[in-house]
Amino acid sequence: MINDPIQDKDTLEIEALKAADDFTALGKKIQELFRMPQSLCKQRGDCCRIATFKGTLSHDEIIRLANSDEEDAPNAKDFLSLFYPYECQEDVQTIAPVFYQKVREAEPGATFFKCRYLSDDGRCQVHEDRPTGCRVYPFPHKNTIYHPGCGFEKRGQENWKKIQDISQFFEQRLDELTRIVDGTEMLLDQTEPTP
Ligand code: SF4
């Protein structure tokens, strides 16, 4: 198997930053891992033709999220400004059977959408001015479901593992620091001079 040189470089860099306890650089590394290079896109238009939001949300759930105070509300609003749901959801089973199956297995109630700016010949009609969300899509996440043959799939899955690895490192260090702070406070309480 041929190793991906970028992934190997990432792994070495992450291990070095962990060894140096460089939390700031590790935080920046997470941001970098979330932004995958658009050069990986094979420009097949699949994710514009058949999309889901946050992997598996239903149309009603997305509307509720868009109208809520939650952090993801603006993303849900942006999504709804571009995408409309398929009138007959089962049509997707014929157009993209593998993707349909994967999404339905993850969440039977998920809704499939199509972008209103996708032309019949599969081109983006607003390519030069396409929204930021389209320019940075997709984000590596455990809920991201890729179309078969998507150029982002392998990198997305590997980046997600690395993001989780860094998050676990942060949690582990936080536990250690909490124990040290608790121990120090206890010691200070015990050694407090009596008047
Ligand atoms: S605006 Fe263009 S790039 Fe974005 S989802 Fe629609 S067709 Fe695709």
C-alpha cells in the first residue's frame, strides 16, 4: 500500500507537537485538518445533486435548527438557501443507490436535497460566486457520508482520526492538569498558617 506523504507528515508533526505540549499549534492543526484542499474534488457534482445536512438530519430538523439559537443555526440557514428537498425521496435510490443506502442505514428519516443552482448538465451556475460553504465543503466528521468515488473520502476519514487523536490528547492533559491543581489546592489548605 502506498502511504500518503501529506498524512505521514501530519502524523509526525502531531506527535512532535504533542511531545512539546504545544497546545496552540495543535489547536491550529485541528483547524488545518478541517479544511481539506479543494484540489481533491473530482468535480462530479454528486454532492450538489444529492446532499444531506450534517449527515442525516430530516428537513424539519434542519428548519428547527435554522430558527434556533444554536451555533449551527447560520449553517442550517445557508444550507436551506441553496438546497431544496427532493419531492420524491425514493427517486434518490435510483439516482445514487449506494449513497442512498449508506444514509438510510445511518438514519432512516434523513432527507435528500438538491441545489437550486445546479444546471442540468451538472455545472454550478454560480461557480465564481458560490457560497463559502461550497468552497470549504466537505468537513471531516464522523457523520459525513461521502458519495462513492468522492475525492475527499480517504483524506476526510484520515483527518477525522487525527482530529480525534488531538482532542483525546487535550482531554488527557486536562485531566492531568486538573489532578495537579486539585492536589496543590489541597496542599495549600493543609499548610495554611494558623493565626
Ligand atoms: S452553489 Fe454551486 S457548488 Fe454550491 S452546492 Fe450549488 S451547485 Fe454546488
